[in-house]
Amino acid sequence: MAFNGTWKADRNENYEKFMEAMGVNVVKRKLGAHDNLKITIQQDGNKFTVKESSNFRTIDIEFTLGVNFEYSLADGTELSGSWNMEGNKLVGTFTRKDNGKALTAYREIVGDELVQTYVYEGVEAKRFFKRG
């Protein structure tokens, strides 16, 4: 329930390198690094409703912990996978549909921030969000 609320992107670490590893072109990488992403999370037991709103799109995602679902990234990359809770951390394990490679994502509350970590092909990036 600690994830509940609205979170606004504050800063990134290594995010452009991560997008480059994902195959995102240079123009989209520059735009993506400044997308003004806002995430609204509502948790009800094992069910989550997440609204992602950015300069590029607004999307509603519903998932249940441990249940596979399909998801498209803002650049159009299609994924399949699931989120699970490990301690106080949400851990997402996804597979790209186009090349079968794994993408791992983590969401955790650190202090008063939501920290999202992405790992793809050995490249790790972090995005930090403040309650908004």
C-alpha cells in the first residue's frame, strides 16, 4: 500500500544508456529523458491499477501480482511478463516479444521517493519520482 499515490518523475540515472541498449533511436531517447512521466498507483491486495501519463501518452495498466500480462513501452516495444512482491519491492520480469530478451524492473519506496530501476542486457538505469 506504500506505493499508493501519484508520483512525478524528478531525475534519472543512466536512463539514456538504457534506452540506447533497448534500441530506442536518439531523438526518442532525448525526448524520453524529459517525458514528465507521472505515475498514479492504486493497490488493492494483490491487484494494482497504474496510470502512466507523460508528454507522449496516457495509459492505464491493471495487473495482479504473479499473473502474466502484455504491455507496450512508450516507444512501441511489446513485452509480456508479470510483477511480484519481494519484501517491500515490486519486481517485474518481462520478455520482449520482438527478440525474446529479458527486461527486469524494480519499484521500491526509498525515503520519500519511488525509485524505479530497469535492467536490460547488463545496462541498469534508475528513475526517481516524488509524490506529486
